[in-house]
Amino acid sequence: MQVILGVIFHFLGGFASGSFYIPFKKVRGWSWESFWIIGGLFSWLIVPPIAAWLTIPGFAEIIKNTSSATIGFTYLFGLLWGIGGLTYGLGVRYLGVSLGSTIILGLCAVFGSIIPSVYYNFFPREGKDSFSMLLHSHWGQWVLSGITICVIGIIVCGRSGMMKERQLSKNREIVDYNKDYKFTLGIIVAIVSGVLSACFNFGIEAGKPMAETANIIWKSSHPAQGNFLFQNNVIYIIILWGGLTTNLIWCAILNFRNKTYGDYTDHNKPLLKNYLFCAVAGTTWFLQFFFYGMGESKLGNGASSWILHMAFIILTANIWGLLLKEWKGLNKKTIMTLIAGIFIIILSILVVGYGNSIKQS
């Protein structure tokens, strides 16, 4: 039952992340940097402390009493992740919700799930899964097999993107429907984003002492009720400060360079609707990690939690890509290649879930 709940929570988080960019498409008359940073203020500054206040009594005291080294490393990984998050928005813009999310999050899944386990191989820590544990245990081999299958699914989806690129160069109707599509630039941005986005998982690891404190406090008043579902909410505050720093600086530079700083007060544009859609997008984005923390409390923050989270995001983003007709006008072979990639990713989710069920039993 714990595994099933963990998978459900990761699905909800993946759905939120795979869907957050949709409200941005309703913003009218604003430049990318303007709507991105307004949404980001909700994602990284406003909503996280509200979530912590609602779920963790005394969260501010936990942060205050945490060592400066823990806060510093958590914030640093947040800064690096912020670059990945920033380029995520550009990757989705140039490649579309479907392909952009698949490539970025696929790389993020691989790096975020494997590197922490490699780290714990050299610096063992009680309760953490090392790469050797994954490699030499029956359940770990299933998890690693699921990660491998997920990589194959990502490659197949990437192949469909290359097929799309070739057709865009030949069909004007498809080009008009995908006017921002730039495969070469998009793929470069996606690689940078995918690698650095994995730093969020490293930030969770760095900030774990805060979550452990929240968990101990909760368990002292809730004996025999398992781990605290919302323990990670205190970590997110620090990580997302780092993400806010990176994105705020870059978007301010773009506002100045592109002379778009007037977007926020231009009454010739639908300001109320724009702010509302940005707020919805930003809040939806944060919900991915709200539910990730709940899933992690059931499965642990090992390779399996991260790969499940990323796989569900990829799955959701690709479904949205189909619904939004990002693949409209393309031939059957291209569409079937994309669908094959989606099904392979679904298979990887099932394999990882099975590996976790063996571990729990």
C-alpha cells in the first residue's frame, strides 16, 4: 500500500509539472521574460512558505537552527537548478511542450536518479541507497532496468523530434503552427537544462537535515504513523530562493535589454488575466514538489522516486503536446514513433514501481 500511495503522489506531482506551462499560453501581449518571472514569483517566493506554514508548525525555527553549511549548499544547488529551470522555459518554447519536456526531463531523470546513489557509494549514509546496493540487490536491478528503459523511451521520443524537424522544413502549414520551433538551438538549451535541473534533487539531499528535524518533531506527537508526508516543504523554501535569484537576475536583464519592463503596467494589455494566468502557472508548478515530497515519504529519495517523478512529467507533457496539436499535420510514422516512446516510458514506470514493491516487502 505504501508503494501504491507513493506512485500516486508522484503521478500527481508529475501531472502538475507537465501541465504548468499551459496557463502561460493564455498570457497575451507579454514577453517571455515577463510572464516567466511573474509565474516564478509565485513558484519560488510566495507559495513555498505558505505551504510550509500550513503543513509544518515552527518551520521558520527549523531553518533558523540549521547549520550555515547545510543552508549554503542547499541554496547553491538551488542556484544551479535555477539555471536549469530558466533554460527549461526556453527549451519548451523552441521544441514545444512535448519534445522539450521529454528531452530535458529525461536527462534530468538520469542524472538526478543516478548521481546521488554514486555519491553515497563513496560517502555512505544510513538509510540512503548507494549505487552498489542498486547493482547487487534484486530490487535495485529492477530499478536500474527501469531507468535504462526510460532512457530508451527518451531516445525514441527524441527521434520523433528529429523526424518532426525534417517535415517542418518542407511543409509551410506545419511551420506556421510551430512558429517558435528551433530544433538545433532548442536541443542545446535542453541539454543544459536537463543536466542542471538535476541539481534540485541534489538540493533535497543537501537540505535533508531540515526535513529530518521536521520528521522527528512530527513523529514525536504522531507515534506509529510512519514518516511525515510534508517534511520536504521546509527544504523547498531554501532551494527555491536559489532558483528565484538566478531567474530574477536573468529576466531583469532581458527586460532591460528588450525594453519589456513596461509589460507589468501596460494597460493596453489584459493585465488582470495575465497576472492571474501567471499565478495559476506558478502555483501549479510548485505543486509538483509538494506531491513529490509526499511520494518520497513513502518511497524514499532514491533513484526510484526521482525517476518516477520525471517519467510522469514526461508522460503528461507528451499527452499535452498531442492535445495542443503540436504534432498536427505530421505523418503517421512520426506520430507513432512519439507514441512508442511514451509507452516505453510508461513501461519504465511500471518496472521501477515493481522494484520498489520488492524492496518494501
